[in-house]
Amino acid sequence: MRNLTVISGMKTKCFFLIGAIALVSSGAALAALTTEELTRLKASGLGEDVIRFMVESDYANVDRVVRLKEAGFADETVSSVIRNDLKAGGQAKLPAPQPEQPRQAQPAAEPAAEAAVIMQTSAKVRIEQYWVYGEPVVQNSQDIQNATISLLQGRRLKIEWDTSKGVSTPGNFFRGKPFASPFYWDLDKSDGLYSVNPKDNSFILKTGYSHRGRPTADKSHYWMVHLTPQSPDLAKKIRESLAE
């Protein structure tokens, strides 16, 4: 009789042990999603019923759910997608990310070769960007006291300067931002070149009605550059390029 009692007690303990293991395993499943993932789900607007269902089902494809929710799908639709994924058996908890292997340093890419310089000179420059709304409005402008002007092969003008010394002036209704150096101008046959003062070599370059390339111009926008170069040959060379 005592033996039967001992055996019965051992069976009872075994059942309790099995139940405890099951609870521990269930707890691990409930903790399958990280705090960050749960926060992402909540921030996406997903209902807590769906989030709880994901946790209890050990469904880990958080990116898929967030994308669906951000696309405007209702919670019911998202739940249906999750159920179908679970039926397919392909949405188990994703493996933990492996530590990233150190990357070997890659040699720096060589900059693209620029066209050969035909001529180069220093100049005082004013760049103006216009917006046409009835009357032309200065959208942005910038004065550069000491710029380097290079006329490149391929009918391109390159203007570069020390960005710390360029002064950007906003237009009447816009917040001006400094232009980037270097500033490129692709010379187009429709562009205009207008002499201002032969004594100081100053002239104006204006984008034409069909200007192509840089800077970008269209029916509502055009550009003007006021140049006062050290060399009187710059305007001559530009005229020759425009005529080509």
C-alpha cells in the first residue's frame, strides 16, 4: 500500500514538473517580441488586440505588419494576413542577428575626370536666380568677391570660391540659401551675353529660352551671372563657345 502511495506521489510531482516546463516555454513565447518591436507596433496605430494576438502566436514579422498598417489597412485585415502567415508556417520568430563582420577598408573612388581647362581667371561674381510670376522676382542671389572662373572644353563654365566668403542674399519672398561651389553653367546657343563696362571687363550672362543643362532653367525660372573678370579674354572666349 505504501508503495502505491509513493508511486502516486511521484506521478503527481512529474505532472507538476511538466506543467512548470510548459509555463516557462509559454513565457518565452510571450517574450518573443522585443520592447522596441512592441513600441513600433503601437506607434503604427495597430490595436492592442492585434499586438496581443501577435505576441501569443509568436508572430515576429513586425516589418510586414507595420508596412500594412502604415499603408492604411484596418486591424481586421492585418489580423487576417497574420493568420494566413501562421497557417503557411513560414513566419516563425526570426533568428537573432549575427554580429556584423568587420569590413575591409575600400580604396577611395577616383573622382570623375573633368574636362580640360581652356582658360582661367579670377573675377568678382554675382549669381542671381529669378522666378517669373508676372514680373521677374529675385528668388536668390549671392555675391562672391574673389571667384575662380574656368572655361572648360565642352562649352561649360565653372565658378568656384571659398564658401566661407560668399554672401547669400534672399529675395523678396524667399529665404536665400548659399549656392554650392563649384557652380556650373552649360553654355547654350540661346544664352545671352551682354557687355556692361569694357573698362573693367564686366558683362552679364543670362540663360536663354531653350537653355539646356546646368543651371536648370524653364519658362518660370531663369538665371543671370554678373562677372567682372581680371582677363578681358573671358567674354570673348564665351562668345566663341556660344556661337559654336
